[in-house]
Amino acid sequence: MKNHKRFFALLCALALMLAAMIPGRAEGIYYGSHPADDVYLIQSKAHTCTLIAATMMLRNYSYQHGSPYEQVTDTGVGHFAWTKQYGLAQEFSIGQVQVTCNADIRNCIDKKAYLINVLQYHSEGVVIYDTGAPHAIYLFGYDADSDTFYCADTTNRNGGHAIPLEESIIRGKSQQDKLNTIDKIWYVLQG
């Protein structure tokens, strides 16, 4: 676990260095992916936002790898990843696919640069979580032209499709406010 924390501290530092070296905004660059419309889900039970967001991430991962992503369901993911006491497990595996959590990004100096960097290596997207709300959503893209992160919320109010992060129910009024509240992320380990 300590190695994961060191890795992400290094990743955060690297993202900051890369951001400082790039003059201005990169035009026409998009990091992440554009999930298929039926990748998106809405939670039907209270307190399952992390499970639904993780299921969307795994559906998009399967979609990108040409697997039958429609068969990735919250019930199936929950069998491997859900605990009644703590919710979504910090680490879990489904077949050959491993998911892990960086449980402490609250001290990352530039979360925006960090998440852009993460999306470069995890085009399937990530689950982002605000423990203060508490609420999780599925973050899958960043458009440099418009300086906009894209996500799918898990609630009935605005879930089930792609929206700008600013429109999610994560706490805060602006995109930057919402980025500032994120405490942890889950992502697929690349083998």
C-alpha cells in the first residue's frame, strides 16, 4: 500500500512538472474516451454511487477492449467489489481485471493536472469520490479546448449520460471547486 501512495505522489509531481512545461493550453487535445451511450447507468439503491460509477468504468473498459460490455452489471461487479460494511472495496479483481484505489489525493497540489495525467493512461476513466458529500461519479474525459472534464453522475436527477463535471452533484459551484473536494479515485490497473 505504501508503494501505491509513493507512486501516486510521484505521479502528482510529474503531472505538475509536465503542466509547467507546456506553454498555454494544448489545442484540440482530448484525454480519456467517449463511452458508448449504453455504458451509463443510474443507481437504483441509495448509497451505491461508488458501485455504479465503478460498473460504468468497467463497462467502458470492456467496450474499449471489444468485450461484451453490456454484460458488466452492478450486480456482477458488486459480487466481487461490494462490502456491506464499507461499500466499494479499496481493491478488487474480476477475472484478469484488477481495480485499485488511491485513497488519498486530497493533498495533491494540482488535482486538475493530476486527473488529466491519469486520464492519459486510463482512457476507460476513473471513479472519483468526495468523502465529504459523500458521493462518487464516473470521470472519463477532459477536453483541453474548453478546459472541461466530462463525467457521468449516478443519480436520477442528472445521471445516465455524459455531462460536464460542473453539472455533477459533487459539492462546489465551479469545476475547480468540485475538483478540490475529490479525496480518492478508483482505477483499473494496467497489466
